[in-house]
Amino acid sequence: WRAGVTKWHPAGPSGEGRTGWVQTVFLGEYQHNLDDKGRLVMPRKFRHDLADGVVITKGHEKCVYAFTVEQWEIEVAETKELSRKDKGTRLYSRSFFGSAADVELDKQGRIPIPTALRDFAGLDKDVTVVGVAERIEIWDAATWAVESAANDRFYAQMDEAPTEEGI
């Protein structure tokens, strides 16, 4: 993998001399603001990968997920594998797909975030954009500060947890 690469394609400039495929990987944390129309300037580092379009939807822990079109197709395929007979799957699918919106970057690198998604995630002005491998998460900045601190505590505890060898 390599950060900043748009689509699956042979590794290397021409694919010669290397094996494997490259996938988009989003990395980093960025502070941004929503404008009065609910538009968010995406980090410059992400814009090339989002040039073909973006799908945004409800995320877990009250954030908004943003996917490339290619990754969205993977998300759809994975969800189709789940049983519709399971009520949890149906509820999840309704929320995940029902709240989804296709959006495009404008010339300033902004995406519009629909009111319903802004309300869901509590997005008002200050937001944090987080690259999480195959997706981007968009958080209210204050909510992200709390979530990030909890993540850091969890991560630190992982180092302290006994392993099977230590039992």
C-alpha cells in the first residue's frame, strides 16, 4: 500500500519489476471548519483520492464516514453478504445506506455534508478529519478529543495486557 494512491493498480510507476497491488490508505488527523453552508474542506493530502467522488454516511460512535467510490463498492458487497433474515443486519443496512449521500469535491476541495449527517454527528463548526486506512472519519472536534483520549487509554492498555505466553 501507499498513502495517496487512488485506485487498485500495479505497484510502482508502471507496475514493472514489482508484484502486488496498491490501495488507497488514508492517514493522519486534521483540524478543519465547516462553512456556513455545511461544506468541509478536505485535507489537501486526500483530495486526489476523492476526485472521482465521495460517499458519506453515518459512522460508528457518532462520526461521519467518507469513502472513495471504489471503497464504497467494497462496503456494499460486504454488506450484501450479511443475512437479511437478521434484524440487526436490516437495522444497520437501513441506517448505513439510508443516510448515505454521493458528494463531489468542488474546486476548493470542499464536500457538502447534508444537514441530517451534520445533526447525527453533532458537526457545527470545528471538525476533526481522521484518516483510518480505507475510510475517512469526520468528527465534531470536541467529541473527537474525548474519543481520541479514550482510544489512547485503550492503546496503552494493550501494552499492559497479558499475552498467552505470559499466562
